Amino acid sequence: MKILMVLTSHDKLGNTGKPTGFWLEEFAAPYYVFHDAGLDVTLASPKGGQPPLDPKSDEPDAQTDDTRRFRGDSAAQKLLANTQKLESINADDFDAVFYPGGHGPLWDLAEDQNSIKLIEQFWAAGKPVGAVCHAPGVLRKVSKPDGTPLVKGKRVTGFTNSEEDGVGLTAVVPFLVEDELKNAGGLYERTDDWGEYAVVDGHLVTGQNPASSAIAAQELLKLLDL
């Protein structure tokens, strides 16, 4: 089976002058869940090539077994450095799609027409769609075949307003994930800040925060009967 992982190409944290990008744990943990299950993993991003890494996710206190494994995995590093351009991706070639978070997706993938169309194609085909932490924000403009918001009436989770406040970026981000999911009609759920939490509704899987990356990926595997 083949799975597509879509990463951000956005590297600026609003007008702060600070860098952002994808969150390392949110890539590494799902990547190894999929890789170890025998899935053929393809990586893509809007611009292709090396996606920007949020440097905060590479600090010592943010490391996990999966991030350390990635740092010693030259094959995975090469794959990440050569992501395919999102516009070249055909949904028919994959069995599922998964979006790692980080703040970057709020700026590019949430607005990217290639991403929106791709998710709509996966959804209409009944293929699993997964997103973790900030990445559920990429669903905000995605529609079902009947034109209604994809998340409307669906149980969903994602980075909480209080978690965003906790990292001091409420006034910096273009939108709050929790608010947007609710505004689109999603039945938003959460656990305590920074706790593990993933929600499955039909073939949609969402995870709350970095700690939820692996369990969200594992739930997606279940939808593929793996």
C-alpha cells in the first residue's frame, strides 16, 4: 500500500521575523508508524524539495525516540530533502494521505488549492485522510462532494486554543485551529493540553498535538486494515 505525507513549505512565523515550518516529531512519529507497517511512503510539499523544519522542534527538550531515530536514518533524511511538488501528485496513486503539523501549514496548506483538491479527491474516494496538531487546519476550506464542509458534523480534534495560548502565538497565527474546526461545523473534541488524543470519524483521523502524532497514525493504519 502507498501513503502520501504532505508537509508545509512555509518558513516564516507571521510578522515576528522568526522561522517556522513543520514539527519534527509530527513527521517522524507517523513516518515510522507507516514505514514499519510496510507502507510505501511518498513525501510532498507545495514547493517540493526540503521542507522547512521549525527549529524549536529540533531543540533537545523536543526530542523523542522517533526524532532520534530519524537523525540516524540517512534514507529518511534523503527522502525528506527531496519531497515531490504537490501539484504533481495524483490521488489515484495512493491509498491514504496524512498531514503532519507545525505552524507552517496554517499559512500555505490551509490555502493551497492543490492540497484542498487533493484532500477532496481522497475523501470522495473513501480513502483515509489524517492530520495532526495544526494540520487539521488544512481542512478548513475542504468540501465533501455535496459542497458542504468536510468536517461538518464530524468528530474532530486539533491544536487547542489553550495550547496555542500556551506557546504564546495566539495573536501571531492567521487562525486558531480549534475555532476554525468549530466554525466549519466540526464536532470538536479535546483532552488536557499536551495529552495524547486522536479522533476517528469515518475515514477521517485527527490528532490534537505533537504527543498525538503516533496514535493518529496508528488509527489511520487501522482504517487500512493494517
